[in-house]
Amino acid sequence: MAYPTVDKPYGLKPINLIGGQLFAGSTRMYNIQYAYNTDIFFGDYVALVRGNLQRISVTSGVVGTVVGVFMGCSYTNPTTKQKQFSQYWPANTTAGDAVAYVSDDPDLVFQAAVCSSGTTIASGARAMIGRNLACLNNTGNLNTGNSANALEAGSLNTTDTLPVRVIGVVPETAVSLGTATYVTGTTSVTCSALPFALPVGTDVGSVASNGQYIASGSYVSVAAAAGDTSFTLNAAASPAFAASATLVFTQYPELLVKINFGQHEYYAATATA
């Protein structure tokens, strides 16, 4: 059983660096413009505009503009005149000394939740590793100060303008959704009754005659309900399912990703305006 339960997105969380490089949790400080009018939440994508930090949407391509991920800020509270440290930047704060802390290493690996739309948790899959994903641009939580951005299940593509590259699944929070018996089909698969609902992106595999797991290289492309006797894959299983094979369904609510090459400002030759 998964631990902990992933029930909502939380933006991008830096955890290590690619290639086994040491990650010390370091950040870089950038200025936030006086009275900047948009909330910036912990885990949001951010960009530089005229030397000041701004929140940026991750819905689609953001080529060459991302400078990193927001990790909080500090500023002089305009009411109390006290120095304040905050999980998020409150829009329209009239502070002239506001500083953001940004995880800006272009080699950072981030952990993020996968959603089908909005904040509805879905699944990643092993078949997504090495491909690109779009992200969902959600409004953060004012109570916690955390981002609600998520990876978009089903947006898998090779398009170079998509913001992130998938580099792994997170087995610690994986959820076993049970098994079913294969009957027939390739992308549209008929099987015995599904024991649980299958969210978009659910990883599908099968069990070999020797008891070993066989990855299908495919995932559920249309959500299926518990009790359904069919489901749809994004592509035919490779290798094909054996006759009467036991199908195995696994939900990976989190994936490991990296800001795509050419998306990060440090890896784009054209500077921001």
C-alpha cells in the first residue's frame, strides 16, 4: 500500500540532480517587483522579467523563460515594518525589498503529482519515462502557501516545447489496483471485471508463466470504472498479452521530471527581454 497517500498536487518539489550529482538544497535569490500583482506559491514555475521574478504558467511551452521553481520569499511587512518570511508571495504586497528563493539548477530532478485535469489525481506509468509531458496550471493554496500545479496525465508526447521530461516513477507512493484476466484486444482490451477504477495513466503489465512481471509499455488512456470489463490503452502492448494472461494494474500518482532542455533559461541561448 502506498505511503504516504497522494491526494492532491503540490507543484514541483526538488529532490536531487541528474547523473548522481550532489544536491545540497541550495537556492538563488531574485528580486520580486514592488506590488507585483500575482500570487507565487511554493513549487510554482518562475521566470525573470527585467531582473524581477514572476510566476509563469506551465500549461504549455515556455521555451527559454523558466529560471527555476519558487521556494518561498522574504520581505518587510508594509504594515508591521517587520521582516517576514513567507511560503508564498501575496499578490500586491507593497514591499520594495522582496526577495524570492529559487531552486534554479537546470539539472534538478523534481517530484510532482500527476492529474487528469485540475487537481484530480491520476497516474504516471513506466511507459512515460523518456517522453515529454505538459503541466496543469492550478491556483495554489492560500492556507498552506503551496503550489497546486501538476503533471498532466495523457499529455505524453515527443514535442520539444512541452515543459518537462519524465525520468522516472516514484515506487514509494505506487498503489496496486489489483488484477484482471485478459480476454482479447490490443488497444481496446477486453478482460474480466476490473477490481478497481483505473485512472488515466494507470500502468498496465502482465504476469509470465514463470511468475515474472512483463511490462506492456502502455498505460490506460481513458479512465475506467470498477466492474468494467474493458479498458483502453494508449498503444498496443509490446510484447502482446498472452492468452488468459493475468493483467496487473499499478497507479503511480507521482513522477520524477526535469525541466526540459531549451525550456530552462540557463539552457537557452536567447536571453529573456
